[in-house]
Amino acid sequence: MAAILPAVFAACSAPPPPNPSVPGQLTRQLALQRLAAVVVTDRASLPDHAGAMASTAQNANNTDGGSATPVAADGYFLTADHVLAQSAGRHIFVIYGLGDNRRIREARVVWRSYEGDLALLHVPIATPHYYGWTPENEWLPAGTRVIHAGISTGFHTAPGKLTTDLSPEGPFTRIRPFKIDMPLRPGDSGGPILDSRGRLVGINSAVEFLVPMETAFFIDSEGNRPNVGKLRSIIERDRATRP
């Protein structure tokens, strides 16, 4: 019996093999419906035109920005905290949707984690197209196929995979970094990382390069996943107190 218990424990704690399913066109279409960006600017308003989304990746003059990820039906968005690094005393806007469905609203910062490079924003609009998370009790092993939907390269990048495991979430789990094998560019930070079913794995954070002899060589990119239960609690508390 004593010899059996360690084997049973190891079998229960070991990650399953990765899902070989590759995110396809349907997943990209779902991501396009949920496309969102963050703009940090000195200006008090933004023009509602087609170039507004692209401007977030250009960091021109008095404008910074990145991608955003809708996570609830009533205007809550996650982004990378470093997208808001220069936001003190400035205006933060979220752009949500495309074409005639595009909405641009000034955002309120609900919560930030510098260490976890995540931030939660709220804008006073309905966001019927938002992401559901992969189940908190589900292993996401290295090798799981994913795409990202950052506004700079997400829709031009081939599917990739997780290069580190994401174990099931527990009550004391904190924000967890993980790695993906897809390079990111400015503007992709804050965008969603999705599995083959279009479920949210985490949020784009950073890219790592090795620079030998001034020649950049891509290593991997980093995403972050919040404790989903705690994030829901933050949103519920904010709903209860906002006007």
C-alpha cells in the first residue's frame, strides 16, 4: 500500500498530454469580434476613425497604448500594467469593436498589479463579445496550441504553443507567468492568449530576445494569468460600488 500511494499521487499531479488541436479561423474570427485597444494620451478625447486602433501601436508623440481584453459583458477589460506606466495625469481610453460597432470611451482604472503586469479597466458600455477563461481546475501543459490576438501582430502570426505548464488554480494561487513561442511587438501587450476553443489562457506581457553581437535572436514571449476567482471578486466589488 505504501508503495502504491506515491504512484497514485504522481499520476494525479502530473500534467496530461497537450491538446493537439490548433486554433483555426473560427478562433481568429471570435478574437476579431472582441478586438480592443488601450490608448493613453494627453488629449481629452479621441476621434472615432479607422486609424484610432492602429495609433496605439505607434507610440506617437503624446500617445502610448497597447491591446485590451474584454472579460465581462459590462465593460471590464484586462490589459498589461506596463501599458499604463505613463498614465498618471493623462487620459486612458478603450477602443472596443470594429467598423460601425466601434466604441471609444474613457476608462477608469479598477485594479493594477505591477508585479504581475496586469491591470483591470472599466468603461461604461455593454461589451457583449467578451472572453471566457479556460477552466480554473484544468491543466494547461507545455505544448498546448494557442494563438494571441494583440493588435499589432496577433492576426498575422501563425499559431504557437505554451512552452511552460499552467497547473490548476488553487485558492491561494497568485498571478502566474507562463511562456509562449510567438514573438510580440509593441501594441500586442495586453492582448489575449487563446486556446483552440477561443478560451482565454492569459494576457500578453513581454518578449525576450537574446542579443549576441548585436543580433537579436527570439527566445520566447511571456503571458500572465490572474487568479480567475480573485479577479471575479474584484469585478463584483467594483460593480457594487460604482455609480
